[in-house]
Amino acid sequence: MLEIQKNYVLDENQEKVAVQIPLNEFEKIEEILENFGLAKLMDETADDERLSGEEAKNYYQSLKKTNVDG
């Protein structure tokens, strides 16, 4: 488990309202979340139709053209 060094930010009533964590730990958390999301997406789309390399390029080009044309 990732050990997170936390500093709590308190309001005038000494209630916890926020947490500060070191930047490198935040970046590790971001990477973990991105990897989790990617793995979940891969699982969800495992049975979806696949495009060949050429089909994927053509589809991508059509998206770019649509975005330029409005």
C-alpha cells in the first residue's frame, strides 16, 4: 500500500477542511488512477470490434476532418 505523508489544513474551528500531500506522492496517485482507469476501460471494451491499423488511421483522419469542418 502506498504510504502517504499528509498535512491537514484546519479552519477557524479546528475542523479538517483540506489535505496537503507532497507533489511526488500526488503524481504517484495520479499514475495509479490513470492505470486503473485504463485497465477498467480495456476490460469493458474487450469484446468490442477491433479496427485494423489502416481502418484506425482512416477513422482518425475522418475525426480530424470533422473537427476542422465544424
